[in-house]
Amino acid sequence: MRYCPDCGAGHECEAQAAATRTDPGVEIARIQADRDVTLAKLGARQQREELETVQEIAETEAEADVIVGVAQADAIAAELGAETTEEPEVIIDAPPVDAEPEADVEELPPVDGSPVPDAAARRARGLGMW
């Protein structure tokens, strides 16, 4: 029971009852606002759970990639370790760079009208690659 602000008696006055009543439009708007807040909370929770799941998947994939990389590195190291236990023999089957060309190399005939360079000029010019 409430006390009347007008007379102070313990009863329900019409003025007080009218003041506590709200407009139906206001009540509907309040209910819709509560609904919107609840839906927003549900959506935020769902999105947060999806992001956590994506993060867990990414972490698991990263851990798997690390494990695979370590296994590959170990396999390569084992393979290289098996090959490098003995000192490999290096065989170079190429003539030294400063060697003179062999004398029995046949010279091509010059093109008509072109000058014939001598051997010293050809050696000074090099191979002409760079």
C-alpha cells in the first residue's frame, strides 16, 4: 500500500494511479529497446566466440607449421650430416685461366674487306662477354 502524496492517507488515489500509468507507445518502445539490447549482447557474444575459435585455429595451424618445419630441418640436417662426415673430393677438370690457347686451333678466314686482328690484340680485348 502506498501513501497518498496529496492527503497522506494510506490508499490509492486516482491522481497517483494516473501518474504511475505510462503511455502504451512508451511501454512498447521500452520493450523494443530491451529487445535490441539483448540481441546486441547475443550478437557480441557470438562474434567474440567466433573470433576466439578463429584464433585457436590459427594458433594450432602455426604450431603445426613449426613442428613440420622443425621436422624438415632435422631431416635435412641428418641428410647433410650423413654426407659431410667424409671430406668430399673436389675435382676441377678445367684448364687454368691464364693458359695460352692451343696452337693447333684453326683460324677462320677473314670476311672480305675486314681487317685481320693480330693475336696480341685479340688477347688484350678478352672474350668480349662484358
